[in-house]
Amino acid sequence: TLDASQASRDITITEAAVAKGSIVNYNAPSSAIPGDTVTITVEAKNIGTESGTFRLRLIDRDLNVEVDASNWFTLTPGSSVKGLSLSGIMPDKDWNLRLDLEREIPTGVVIDDQKTFTAINIVSWWDSLRARWNGLAGWQKGIVLTTSVGGVIIGGASTLKKSRS
């Protein structure tokens, strides 16, 4: 129970200053050939009210393993760093990746921001197209080719339209 002297009290709550990281921008290739180096460039910013120590990690989402990581860097409130780059070698599959922006705290590390993306395996796409092409019968290939160059199929034999001079 409260008596009259306790009925009205002002309480002030002050939020502690804390760093908070944000991936402001990143540039990643949408496709690559297996064996090529895939490089992602990143801009990170401290949107918090205190200085903080951060690092970026590139994670393979399918295998849940680290592909690359930056060194730790310190950002003051409102400051940013551009041109951080992480890279890895494109596997023989579409590559599902994640960027993690981590921040050091007294008890360990927290992830402040994440971005996910996929680099498409160009060779897989081409192999798929080639397999479909090879699966077509000869007459089907003729239709595809003559249609694309303005030809006509008559009785199974193709003829090209010729312009008269």
C-alpha cells in the first residue's frame, strides 16, 4: 500500500549508450563461373550512440560455414566504413550466402545486421540449357533454328526465305 507521500514520484530512466552496426550497402555479383573469385564489397555504419568494435563475416548458408571474415574495426557513433571486401571461390552450384555484421560486447559477440543473397552458377544454367537442347529431336532443333533465323519448315525439310534483289 502507498501512503500520500509516495503517491507521486518522478522516475527517470536513462538508456545506456550502445553501439549498433548496420550494413548500409553491399555489392555482390548475381552470377559467377565455378572456380572464379566472388568478391563482395560492403559499407557498414555505427547507428548507435557509443563507439563499437565490429567485423563482417561471409557465411555459406547451405553449409553454415564461414567463407571469409574482415578484421575487427572500430566505428564512432554515426561513422561508417566503405570498401570492406570479403571473397570466396565460387562452387559448382548456386551459392547461398549471408553477410553478418558482428559487434563485440563484454560477454562475447552479437550480430547487429544480416543480408542474404545468392550467386547463380552460370555453368549450371548453361549445362541445363545444353541438356535440353541435346534432348530435342533433330526436327525440333530445326524448328528452333529456322524460327530464329526466319526459315520455314516444309515437309520436314527446312528452307530459308530469300529476299529477291
